[in-house]
Amino acid sequence: FATRGIELVETPVGDRYVKAAMDERGLVLGGEQSGHVIIGALANTGDGTLTGISVLDVMQRTGRSLADLASVVAKAPQVLLNVKVARREELQDAAAFWSTVSAVEQGLGDKGRVLVRASGTEPVVRIMVEALEPGVADAQAEILRVALLDALGPLAD
């Protein structure tokens, strides 16, 4: 993004956090991995229909195909694990786990990223790892899964 003069801002998960960051920084477009896209001039929250119409508008005005427009987006291999844990509420205080997260982040450097968050509705912690090199995301996600289960215990079925 930086090579195209686009500022990338990371926020906690949720439209309200994305919109707040947009408002604070004067940004015009926000989105989440889930597919929510917020077009600041047109809406305060993600709207799939509005996003689709906006993309069609860009295609019409530029004469470019969707494939052509999407070709500039670099995708990195990504792993998402939903780990059932016994003590989800202790996630923030699990120092050994967060130490492992820091080590994985340092190892990835600028060639990947880690996102960890507790589900608000399930006894699950979500671990997402992206890495530019194939296989790295899988391996690092597994390291984090093991560390998480050590810290918070597995949920008995």
C-alpha cells in the first residue's frame, strides 16, 4: 500500500473501531478481513450492496475489469484457527502466551503478521497468522495454538 501512497491503519476488529479510526485520521475508506467495507462519504458501517455498486461505478468510469482492479492486491498465505479454550477470560493476562506471540511476530518481521482475539460469543480464541512464505503461517499458527492451550487449557468436550 505504501508504494501507492495509501496509508494502512490497523484497528481492533469491528466496524465501530474502523469507523472511529477513519474519523480520527480523515480517511475515506475502511475495511475488515470479513469483507466489511466502509465508504466514509456514503455510510457509517459496512454495506455489501453499496460496496458492490461502488466497485461497478469504478469499473464503468475507468473501463477496467474487476480482475484488473484486483490484480494490485497482494495476498499472503493466511491461517485462521479457532481454538476452544477453558479459560478464555484469562487471555489478556496469559503472559507466557503473549511472550510467544511477540516471538512469532519478531520472527515474521515485515513478512507477516499475527492477530489474536477472543470470541465474544463462543469459548474460542481466534489466531490468525499471515506470512509471505508458504508453510510459515501454518507452522507459526501451530506454535501459537500449543502455547495458547498451555496457557488457558483445552475446553473439555
